Amino acid sequence: MVHKHHIEGYENFVEFFKNFNANGHTVHIYFGGSNKGETWCPDCVRAWPVITEVIEELKASDPESHFVHVEVGDKFLWKDPKCPFRTDPSTKLMTLPTIIRWKKPQRLEGDKCEKKELVQMLFEEDDS
């Protein structure tokens, strides 16, 4: 079973990864807009069903992988050029939604997250 984690806000994101150990397994992080569990980001609303479908399919191929859902905060915070998710070198977010493979160069941004084939390729691609 894919290990799922949910994080709200930058400080919780930093704290989570400070103590996180994937034990050598793949980690994908989905960044989306939020405001107390509801998203203000229409692109995120369209991408989320695609992403969850791929995660369900992933259970068989990499059952020990991790999927981290990060809510970046409200629209006002996200639109600020100094938003820490934008400035942090480990995330470098430019648009929402974004899916990254943690500590790897692979990423999908914006409406590409709505395309099942691209999401599958990102989740199934071998690191070697």
C-alpha cells in the first residue's frame, strides 16, 4: 500500500521532512492550493481525481512508495512572490498544482497534472 501523508503549510512541510525517512523508497509530493481543506485552485480541482486514480493503480507496482499531499495555504499567501514554497531551493514552485519526485529532477506542473499518461509516467519512471 502506498504510504499517504497530508501536510498543511510550509512550517509543517519543513518539520515533516526534517524527520522523514523513506527507507530508500520513492517519494512523490503533490502541492496544491488550500484553505482549510478546500482548494481555491481550479487547476488543482481538475488534477486531483487524475492523481488519486494513478495512486490507486500504483499500489501494485510500488507498494512501499510515499505520496505526500501538501496544501500550500490560501490564495493570498501563494500569490506572494516571497511565498516560502516558491523560494525554497528544495521545491522552487512556480505554479499549482505541481508534483515532484523528492530530491530528484522529475516534476509535472500546471495542467500537465491533469493528464493521466503524464502522471503515470512520473510515478512509474525508474530512478536508475
